[in-house]
Amino acid sequence: GEDVEQSLFLSVREGDSSVINCTYTDSSSTYLYWYKQEPGAGLQLLTYIFSNMDMKQDQRLTVLLNKKDKHLSLRIADTQTGDSAIYFCAETGSGGYNKLIFGAGTRLAVHP
Amino acid sequence: DADVTQTPRNRITKTGKRIMLECSQTKGHDRMYWYRQDPGLGLRLIYYSFDVKDINKGEISDGYSVSRQAQAKFSLSLESAIPNQTALYFCATSDAGMETVTDTQYFGPGTRLTVL
């Protein structure tokens, strides 16, 4: 079945880079997404990558996709305290309709 | 004003009570979703609707029902609430459709439901 896995927790020092990893099982996924959830709020789309790309950069964010290994990562350069949040990886499921399959989320803690 | 709103934002209720959570959107999207979020489990899909006449079960629909009253409104009901339905509930809309290939979802702020 479809599954998306992420580590649950990551702690980094302010100013360092953060790398959040995700693995997925559905090789037919067309798009893969990263969402951010700040405390007390809903999820907000950070970025997405099309499955025929291997990298996408958007300001401090870099998404890397290894389709062979079904591995997706999100790198945040110069991590700030405002980046503290839960980050969810998601893929479009198969089955003939668009449906997002979410990972459990990685809680990023940024400390001074 | 927020594009996706949910009411109430917090609710405490007792076992056996009927509860309705409401969601409204001003984004003009056809697709709407209800998820629940539990710590360590991420988001799980309860129900989704691709248009006003379309209702589909998600992965955890047992104990829940929905109503799509209009394009802009999608409500979730718990007919007889039980404690393991204590969770954070999110409504979302999607821009997926004939003219878009992505499925960007836009989330409401969530409803925290506690069933005692």
C-alpha cells in the first residue's frame, strides 16, 4: 500500500542547515509536497516537486528527489527560530484520483 | 479574511453526544477534505468530496459522516462521539481539477475536539 515515512524529530542550531528526510512507496506519484505546520495553525504548502525533476530550489529551501530510492529531502539553509514547526512530506496517491498521502511529520526545533 | 474557516475552533463534549464541525471556503474550489491529526500519526483522511454531489470515504471514515451543502461548505458529523475521536480536525480544499495538474491543498486552522 501507499506509505510515507519521516523521522519524527530534528534539532538544529540557529544558522545551521536543516535536512528533513522522507521516503515514500508509491512510484507512480506525480508530485511530492512539503507542508509546514506552525503551532496552533493548519498546514501551509511550502513547496512541491514534479516527479521528473531531481532538484528544486526556492530561496532558502532546496528539495532533492531520488526517484530510484523513493527518497525526498527538504534542506533549509540558515535555519531561523521562525522555522521551528512540523514539516510534512506528502505524495499524490495512486488510484485514478488525486489524493494526498501524508507522512507523520517531522518536528523541527531550532535552538540558539 | 481566511480562505478556509472552521467552526468551532475548540470543543469539549461527552461520550455519546452528536457533534458537527463546519467548514467554509471562499477559494472557489470544488474539492474539499476532512482530516484528523493525532500526534505521531500525521494526517489521516476521513472523507473527501470532489463536488457538491460527490462524497467519498477516506481511510478512517467509521464513526463519521459528512454533508456537502454547497460548493463552499462541507461539514463533518460525529453521530455518537467516543473518547478515541479526541483529535485535531482539519478541513482542506484543493485546486486540483481540469485546469491544474497539482493538488495543492489549503487548510483551515483546525478544530480541537475533546471527547470525555
